[in-house]
Amino acid sequence: MAIKVIAQRREVKLGKNPGMKFVMRPDLYVPIKEKKVFAEASTHSGISAGVIKAAWDAAGEVIRTWATEGHSVPLPGLGTMRFGVRSKAVENLEDVKTNLISVRRIIFTPNVDVKDELKNTSIQITCLDEDGNVLKRVTSGDSGEIEDNEGQNENQNQNTGGNTGGNEGGNTGDNTGGTPTGGEEGGM
């Protein structure tokens, strides 16, 4: 398997060095239908696709509920998801208002297995001229470094708050779970 990328020559008008450049973009994949995902999971697990869909729908409802309560919710086999905000910082208490929030965010932090899968997946680049003609193909030889804005410094994320959340100013919650109504602790 490989991630496919297109590098197409086009005129770049902005920046320090405008001119004809190869600009990379993902090769657009055909979206996989939900039905196919459940059928494939059924094949791998021996559980009927209908049961898997019902369980997934129920898990999705619980995940949405917990995330809106401020929890960082585990997505088994994938990572964690939480909601957060981007906002401006102000010095004075009287300046704290909801209009400081510029955007609401969905923050996904992949687990180690997902990161390793991405790191170990090759990237195939197809170079095109401005008319779409193939000039060459290249397969990655890069280090596979993964951008990880959330996990660069675990202690910093837990204690500082700010744009990415945390215990002093973000919208993260914790990793303990709980019931959708905020009852006793539990895992999923």
C-alpha cells in the first residue's frame, strides 16, 4: 500500500519566489461507502455487518455525548478524540467573553499503531506538467516523520491550556470516561 500524491507544475503568483513550480496535493481517492466498511469488518471479525453497524452507531452516540461533556474519548484501535476551541488571549477578566472564540475544533490524536502505520507507508508521487501529462514517478525515501501537534510534550498539553486545551483553559476533559450522563467512571 502507498499514499498517492500528485506534484503538478503550475504558476505560483504569491510568496517570495513566484513562478512555475511543482505543487503537491493528495491524489483524490474515491470515498469508501459506509456499507463496505461494515462488510469488511464483518469479514475480519465473523460478526454480522448489521450487528457491527448497530454497535458502531451506539459507540458514535456515546463518543459524541462524552466529547461534548469535555472528555477526551478513546476511539479503540485509532486514538482519541476531543473537542476544543481556538481563541484569543486577554489580560483582564472583564475582557473574557465568548466572542474571543474564533473556531470550535475536533482534535484527533492517533495512537502509536496508527502513527507507525503512517510512518511505514510509502508515498508515491506522480509528477505532472501543467497539462496533466506524466513526467515521472517517485517513491518516498523520506524518514517518515509524523507531525504530532498534540503529543510533542505530554506534560505541556496536560498543564498549560490554551489553543490545544489542557486543564487550565481548554476544552479537553480527561481520559477516564464515564457515563453519557456524567455518572460514575468507567471505560469503553
